Amino acid sequence: MATPVSILRQLAPNAAPALVAAFGRSSDLNAAGINTPLRLAHFMAQIAHETQNFTRLRESGRYSAKRIVEVFGVGRHSAAVTPAEAAKLAGNERDLFDRVYGIGNPRKARELGNLYAGDGYLYRGGGAMHSTGRTAYARLGLADNPDLIERADYCLRGALDHWTRTGCNALADINDIRTITKKVNGGYNGYAERVAWFNKIWPLLRDGDKVPESWRAAQPSEATRLLQTQLRQLGYEIKADGLYGPATADAVAAFQKANGLKADGIAGKLTLEALTARIEGTAPATGTAVVADPPPVAPPVAAGVSTIGLAEAGQQIADKADVLQGYAGLSSWIGYGAGALAAIGVTIIVVGIVRSYVIPAVWPARAPVPA
């Protein structure tokens, strides 16, 4: 069976030397429970995507304006960078990362533990799984020396810590690369590439001349067994063995096609909901699309300033105060201004809440008397 280092040399000849050295430390992998071919293949496939084919151990911010909007724009990231901002941030890593991870994005900064101006850049994604934020670096003992995360001693630590904390070994055991991707990425970015890397790595971890299909090497999953049992109830002829192989994927795709869903063979949330609805007899007949209930209609708001709008406006003002506070070290007047702005924001939030909930509860509106 190939070793992690031999796999890197064969599939990624330009891999970062520090990463190659880190993968050579089998004791670290064993300590994290990555001690089976299936676990190792899944772990390396995720690292391959996160590090741009094992070559990059620090997040790059050398984006074009177009790419900044694609990654950090409105509706794509909490930073909600506008095209006008992106034009100014293009090619400027420090300002970009402070805008999206630091004090330019107060909520994200609080989430990541970034407290001061410059933290967004200092604690940008680093290591094999791009640990991000002061809190993540502190967990690795690198809050005072963030650049060490690119060294062999540290570059895998964050990845191994995240892998074990999020239960990825158990997911690898049942060959669930989709959920592993969600745990690692927070979404499904680069899912196809992660699958492609897994399919390159897995055959190299063979036992002698045998190359078992990964789903056959997996442990049975009770969730898969339930899925198969439900499909069998609907007449699909598959085994309920708990292994998500080609027959199960084909049955899922057939069910999806018959029920107006994307026929990709992946049993995601919508597919499972539609399947349950069919079993319980609450869905349309096979061959028609399963349509979700429409969202509830919001109650009308009285004319004038929206009370919900007041609370949101107050939060926006408080967020701006957070941004100013990051520069308080430059001048005491900036600190005073930030404090005043925060007080105004909190006051407006309280007024909005009182108008929305307290007043209606104490003095409920009377229905108009017919003339």
C-alpha cells in the first residue's frame, strides 16, 4: 500500500515541502485516528482541494475585482463586498482580508476572534485546511507567531484538530464524502474536485493487486439502510445492506427523476423529504414534481417607520461603531465617537424591540368599530 508521501510524489510533484514532511509523520495521523485506507483517502482528498493541489499553505488574496465579488460579494459572503469596493481592494491582500475577516466585517470578526486592525490579514486562512481567525490560531498556540502555520511542525495540526472535532473519521468509514465536504468547507464548494481527488488517491491505497471499490470498503450506514428500506417500499429492487453503491445511487436517481427533482443520485435534504412524503402518502403521485409549501405571508406593518427596520438600523449603527473601535488606538476621540455611536445603535435597537413586542403586548390594538 502506498504511503501519504509516495502518493504526494506521484500525484502532486509540486506539493509544498512542509506539507510533504508533515504527511511523513505517521504518528500524527494515527493520533487523529486516520489509520485506515478509507480515512486517509478522504482526508487527503479534502486537503488537496483546500491547498490548491497540495501547493499552498496560506490563503491568497491576490484576487481580481471580479473574483472578489464572486467570493465575498453580496449574497455570497457575510462581508457583502460591493463592486465599487472590490475595485479598490483588488490586488491588496491586507485591506481585503481586513475587510472580509477583520474589523471591516464586525460580525465575522467577532466569530473569528479578530479583535484589532490587521487581524484579518494576520490570521487569514493558513495550514492544510486554512484555519482562519485569531481564535483558531490561538488553539494551535500560534496567536503570537501566525506565520509558523506554514511550517511542517504546524501545517497539519489545524486540519487534524478540525477533522477529529467534527467527526470526519466516522463519515469516512461510511464513505460519505458529501457530508465530509460540508464539515470541512461549511458548504459544498469544490465538491466535484474533491471527489476527483478521492478517485485518484483511493486506487493507490490498494491491498496487493486488488483495488476494491470504495463503497465496498465502507462500513454499513444505518441512514443508508433506512433510505434503501424506503426505496424498497416504493418498489425499487435494491438490497437494504447499508452500503451506498451504484444500485442505490441508480434507485435514488430514478426516484428523483420520477418526482421532479434533479436526478444526481445523491440523497440530499429535498430528496429525503420527498421520499418520506411519498411513504407517508402526503406527496403527489409519482411523475409529478414535489413542491414545497409557500412561505407564510408576513403580517402588514402600520404606515410609517417599520419597527423591524428600526432594530435593523440600530444593529447597522452598532456594527459601524465596532469598525471605529478597531481604530480607537489611533486617537482617543475615535474611541469616544465609537462609544457614542454604539450607544445610539443600542438605543435604536431597544426602541425597535419595544415598539414591536412590548407595546402590542401591554396595549393590544383594538379592532375598528364598524360605522
